[in-house]
Amino acid sequence: MILVTFALPAEGEPFVRRLHRRVRTGSSLLGELHRQQVGVVYVGLGLKRRDVLERYLERWRPQLVICSGFAGSLRSLVWPGDFVVARNFSTVDPAQPYLDQADAAGDFREVHTVASVAAKAEWASRSSLLAVDMESAGVSRICTEFRVPVLVARMISDGVDQDIPGLLLGRAPQRPRELVDAVWFAGRMLLLRPRLAERLSRLIHEFAATTGATPATPRSRR
């Protein structure tokens, strides 16, 4: 069984629609994809709902957790739509053949707020980091505590020289151009979300072909 985590439902909806025999179990969801049982949990922006993940891991003990969603690029040649793997936050064997599904692999930086263009430019100039996000490091730490392998596989949403429009972060626009930027960025995300679902589906297909599908049963509660 594989568990896939997203920060928010908006990120995971196109992927969830690919699952067969979907059953909601409280704050999580269970389905089937490529003859593999797949669970989905939304951990909240910045891992605000870590307790949901902890309860799921305690009960189900999946073969693998895929921490997914979106990330900001820290490299000039890594662009929106690229499917990337975080080496430093993943605990699976890097030689696994299903990791060939990624467009790039490297180290991620953990942040606690949405990174600005200025911050991304500074990190890019001082390191060889690949991308930045708010949940992967925390999900990785929790999975390590539960001794469950984790793979961080995300899609780039914004380039190293691109800001996420403030309007989409709840800030009031200061100039008309910000409205245009927000509409353009939102339109791009509508295209990227199903693309992320497709890449995750291919990754899970390769994982199932490599390791074999294993049904999961919840651990008994006493």
C-alpha cells in the first residue's frame, strides 16, 4: 500500500479522481490504482495537520509514503511542470528504477513561509539546492519516526525568478498588474494539477511493477 500526502485538497483532487473504489475514512481517503492500494491524506499548509498523518501511519503502516504537491524552483533550468525528487528528504534507495520517472533530483530547502523571488535568488546563488517547499522535511521526519520509507516527489509551480502572486496568498493587490499576474498564475496551476496527477500515476505504476502490489489492513486498536 502507498500513502500519498498533499498539503491541500486543491493539489490532490485530480489525482484522487484517478483512484478506483474510493472510500473515505474520516479525514483520509483510500482507493486503488494500478492494482495497488493507495491512500491520500491532506496534511495542511506547512504540515498544520501532522496529527492526521501520524494517525494514518500508526493504523495502516504503508509500504511507502509519497510526499507530493508543488514546490518552488531554485535552479534556472528547472521550470514549472518539472517533476522533481528531493534526495535529502527521501529515504528510499536512490537506485530504485521507479525514480527514473523524475525530471530532476536534488536537495530541497525547508521553509515556513512562501519564498519570495529575492529569497530564492539568494539561496540559488549560495548553494546547489533544487527546490523549496513547506511540508516535505516535516513529513520525512514523521515517516522516519514511524520507520516508513518516504519519497518526496513534487511538481515545480514557480520558477526561481517567479513570485507566487500575493493575491493568491490572501494579500490585497497594490496595483492592477497584480490581478493579471494572479489570473495568469491560477490558470497555470489549473494545467499543472492534472499533470502532477499523471506523473504520480506513472510513478505508482512503476513502483507496483517493481515491488508488487501489497494489500494493507489496519492495525487493531486495543
